[in-house]
Amino acid sequence: MTEQIFVDQIVDIAVTGGVVRLDLATLSPTERGADGKPALQFRQRVVMPIDGFLKSEGIIQRMIDVLVERGVVTRNPPAKPQ
């Protein structure tokens, strides 16, 4: 079996020298933010070529569409211009 990595969210994306760096974070079991909620802590970084990152957008969008179809998430209507 391959190793699995759990993260709560991507906290930063940087592009340097033809590669994209995705910084991943988890909620801390001990550190708290000013609001008293668990603080995010950097855990790992994914480094990939720009074309790989761009190709990932398509698969992420397809999964978002599946989640919307299943009712797991809803799309917000576009904001009306003021």
C-alpha cells in the first residue's frame, strides 16, 4: 500500500523556476489562533512542473462537478454587478 497524507487545506501556492510549490497544512492539536480555534500548521510541500499543475485543474474541476451533482456542495450564484 502507498503512503497517504492527510491535510486540511492548501495554504500557499508559489511558482519559482518552472515549478509550482503547494504548501499543505493541518489544524494543530495544540496551537490556537487569536479566535481560539486550532491554528493551521505547515506540514508538507508538493512540488510539480507547471504543466502538471495546469493539467490538475481539469481533474479537480471534474470532482467539484461530481460533488455538486451529488448534493455534497452547492455553487454560489455569480455576484450581481453593482
